[in-house]
Amino acid sequence: MKLNQLLKNIKPLEIIGDTNRDIHDISYNSANIKKEDLFIAISGFKKDGHDFIAEAVKNGATAVVTQKKLKSDNSFTQIIVSDTRVALARISNNFYGNPSADLTLTGITGTNGKTTTTFLIDSVLKFAGKKTSIITTIDSYVLDSKISFDRTTPGSLELNRFLSESVRAGAEFLTMEVSSHAVDLHRVDFLDFDFFIFTNLTQDHLDYHENMMNYFNTKKRLFVKEFRELYSGKGAVINADDIYGKRLLDETDLQSLSYSVLSKNADIAAENILSTTSGIEMDVIIKNRGKIKVKSELCGYFNVYNILAAIGSCIFLNIDLDNIQKGIAEMPGVSGRFEKIKEIDDFTVIVDYAHTPDGLENILKTASSILIPGSRIITVFGCGGDRDKTKRSIMGGIAGKVSDFIIITSDNPRTEDPESIISMIESGVKESGNKNYLKIPDRTIAIEKALNAADKDDIVIIAGKGHEDYQEFNGYRIYFSDQKIVKEWVRKSK
């Protein structure tokens, strides 16, 4: 493709050199650059791509997109722009031929519930005979082919490549998680979204957004007219029980469907809810469509909301109610989302990704609601390092109020001292008045201690990592799976 074609709809501050050059590929990693490639210099959180321009040119880059004017011998073309992340999104979209326009694209945003809601929608679409792709925190698929990404929402280059592969494979629908970082860092700019879902907003990522209003305003961009040309969009499914969801319902310019557990005035409402360790049964009232009985293997009151969100999306997607019912019933549990370890019979072990105050409170309240009188909730959890420190004591307080026994341990400490993180969590536990806790930094030992302490009919909650199969320390990762630790304990206990 010619460089001038890649620059369509981009307004450079300055161009130095020939724009009629052939471009074979594009990359923001200088090590991946080959002859006749375009290098885009991105200023990252740890490294600045501008420091690697010389390497990119040496490796064969015939053009460079940069925020800084460079000295040049005219062996390569310079495109100077105000923001290379925005340029990357536009160029990626141009390079792959705007693939999102050939898909029915649904973006799901919110603090909690994005992954499960994505899988629910995909299950319904598949049951209805549709060809689908998905992007989730756990796994991503082009039809049945699994593809892995490092982030909840991949970068704009990888994302457009994935969309293009989906189109070539014959996918009709693509459902994806959209993180607040993805919105703020321009990863989803210029995509042709059809529908958006807002699940909820609770404290998370304040190390990045600084406060809840910034966090909300970032996600709100997807739903308001001011940014419609950037993201497109026809309709929105919004949680009316969430305080930020209520604001979005008032402020969005999109055709909206509200969902609620607390009010029957919503477009989609739940009643007669029965939630047990075996799953969920409920009646769902759909405005102007009637009532359906919904059954799901998913557990927990919070999954009622995820199911309602999925139903709203599938109504926008014109899926009939019978396929919605059956598609939800067909969807098994999601890895690391209130995942019951089936190898244990005497007591219940749940592994969950809960890493926010709201997420932890949801799973603990769910456990409490299904707990047999006289039994205990044993909670094992930690908090990630180099992330929002203010939520640590809050989560400690939540665990202290609901749990009978707590083991505070490591999550992904990253560059922080695990003991320091644990102490911050401990302050919240102490404030709750719960004195029945231990501090065990080694996560393996912590999990085994909880399992050894469990009696018949107790519920052991192992929270924070869910589907993750690693622990991240200062500059390195080790393989680690909560599920595997539990299953190894079972094997050794026999």
C-alpha cells in the first residue's frame, strides 16, 4: 500500500519526504521492522518509541510517524503528528481496510462483568447459528481459533488485524471488552461500533485515572454525541441500578435499553430470582416482548446483571427469545469467574477474579447467601502491586465484615514489597473488627492453609487472580494457577 493511502484522514503537522513510497507493513516495535515498513513512534509508560527510530530506519523503515522533527538524509519520510497513538489507530484502520464496518460490533465496558457478558452474548449468537469472534480478558477467538493478547483490549494495530482476520474467516458478529485504558489511549478510535453495553462502575484503576469522575468520563465517551464520529454506535444497553448507569441513560444520544433487578420499569427486568451453587433461575420481563424463564449454570447475584445485559444486547441484535433462553442455558461457567472447583465434595471452593472492592463484596455476599447455617466463609486474597493503593484497606474491610476467617496473601506484587501491600489490606481487616485472620505472603501456602482449615459445608473463596496463570514480581513472572494449587492439594490429600 502507498504511504499516502495510509495517511488518509490524517492531518500531519508536517511531512518531510516522499509520500508515494510503498509500505509493506506497519509496526511500533523497531525490532519487528523490515524493509519498506512504516514505523510509528509511541511514547509508552516505560519506553519512548522515539528513542528507537534510528534502529527502525537501520532495520529498513522507509517512513516514520513521529511527534518530533528528526534530522534526516532523506532516506526515509517523516510524518510529524501531534499524537502518534491517534495516528496509529487511523493508520491501522486504513491499512486493514476498516474491517469493523463489515462486522456487527458490540463493545462492553464497565468495571465488572465484561468477560462473562461477552461469553453470554457469544453463546446466544452461536446457538442462533451465527458466526462470531470475541475479545475478552481470558481468551479471544476468531470463530473457533484461539488468539491471545496481553491486554483486556489489544492495541489498535493488533485490534484491526484481529478484526480483519475475523472478516476473512467469515465472522458476522464480534463482541469485545472495551477497557477504560483502551478508550483513553486511543486503541478503539475509528472503529465502527454498532452497540455498547455499560455494566457498572466501581473503584478500580485510580492509579491511572486518579478519581472516579475521570474514570467515568473516560468510559462515557462511548455513549455521548460528542464522540459519535469517533466510535459510531446505534444503541446502548445500560445498567439502571448503577448510579453511573443512571447518568448515562440521561446523557446518551443512543437508542437505549435499560436493565434492572430493582425496578420493573426498566426495559429488561428480573424477578423471582433463585440463585444457588447449581446456578440461577429467574423470570425476565422484556418491555413490549413479554416474559421469559431463564436458567443458567452461572452462580451469583452479580451474574443476574450479566445475563440481563446479554439479553439486552441480543434484543438489539434481533435474536429471537427462544434462542436467547437456550443460548444462555448452554453457556457453562467462565474460567476464574465464580468458578467452582468440582474435585472437592465436602466443602465448596470458589476461584474468582474479584480484584476490586465491588467485585470482592459481590462474591462474598453471594457466598453468604448460599452458605449453610453453622458453616463458614474462608477468604484468601491479596491486591496487585503498582496499582490503586486506596482500594487495599477497603477490600480488607469488606473481607473482614463478611468472612469468618481470612488469609491475606500476595497477588501480583510487581515492584512493591508484598509485606507492605499485605499491611495495607490488614489495616482494613482490623478496622472491621475481625481478628480471625492470618498473613501468609506465599500464595501457595496461603491457599493450602485455607483448604486445610475448611470443614464440611464451608465455602473457601480464593479471590484476585481468577483465570490468570502467573504471578508477577519485580521484573519477572512465574507460572501460578489458583485452580492448579487446589487440585494438587486434592491429589495429595487422597
